[in-house]
Amino acid sequence: MGRATAPPLNRHLEEDEMFYALSGAAQFRCDGEVLTAGPGDFVLLPSRLPHTFVLAADEPLRILQITGPGPGSPSGTAEWFPGR
């Protein structure tokens, strides 16, 4: 992901977003808090809270991004992962 492609401030009503940094660095911003994350760091952005991230260095950011149902999700984890 390049410097010009950082997402705008946004929020999700039902889904949590999780990020695992593989390389590069970013500043994650969530509900007024700022967290700098680099390789090996895990960041959870809970549902309903405004969030975004900004690249912290000139190198590309490589992240594993996972989206899943948050605590307020009407579908709940059981519907996302049947049989569990």
C-alpha cells in the first residue's frame, strides 16, 4: 500500500478490523488514540469507533487485514463460523 492510498476516517457498525503488520510502519488512529505499528505488531480497531491509518515511513506497508463480527453484530460469530 502506498502513501497516497491511506483510507479516510471511517467506522463499521458491526465488524471489527484487525491488522498484522508484515513490513513497513503505520500510525493507526482510533477514537482519538494514536498507535504506531511496525513488523510483528497486531492492531484491533473495534466496531463503531472512527478509525484510519497513515503510513509512517517512506517504505511500502504490507499488512494482513482481517475483518470479523464485532460484539454488537446481529449475526454473531456463530453465523460467520458455523459448527463452532
